[in-house]
Amino acid sequence: MLRCDFCGRQCEMVIRVALDKDYDRLTVRHHKMYACPECSKKKEEERRKKRGAAGGTKTS
Ligand SMILES: [Zn+2]
């Protein structure tokens, strides 16, 4: 089973999340984490807010 890196919950399906480029700059290496669908959704919303709803993505 896979584990969500955000809430720590174990779930059958996790989504790989690439964190914002801001993070990459700080950590140098690409930072990929795994999120359950719930956390993934949350992250997506956060990111969208941060970019002022300008970044168009495929989410529903
Ligand atoms: Zn989660």
C-alpha cells in the first residue's frame, strides 16, 4: 500500500504531486510527493489560489 505524504493515510491510490517551482529553488532537487486524492485536490486548490486562478489545468 502507498502512503500519502501529506496526511499520512494509507490508500490504494496516490497521486504524484510535483511541488511548486518555489520549492524546487529552495531544495534544488525536484521534490515529488505522493498525495491521496483528497490531499491532491487540496494542493491543487492551494496552487490555483496562489497563482490567482491564472494557471489553467485540467481539473474539473
Ligand atoms: Zn492525504
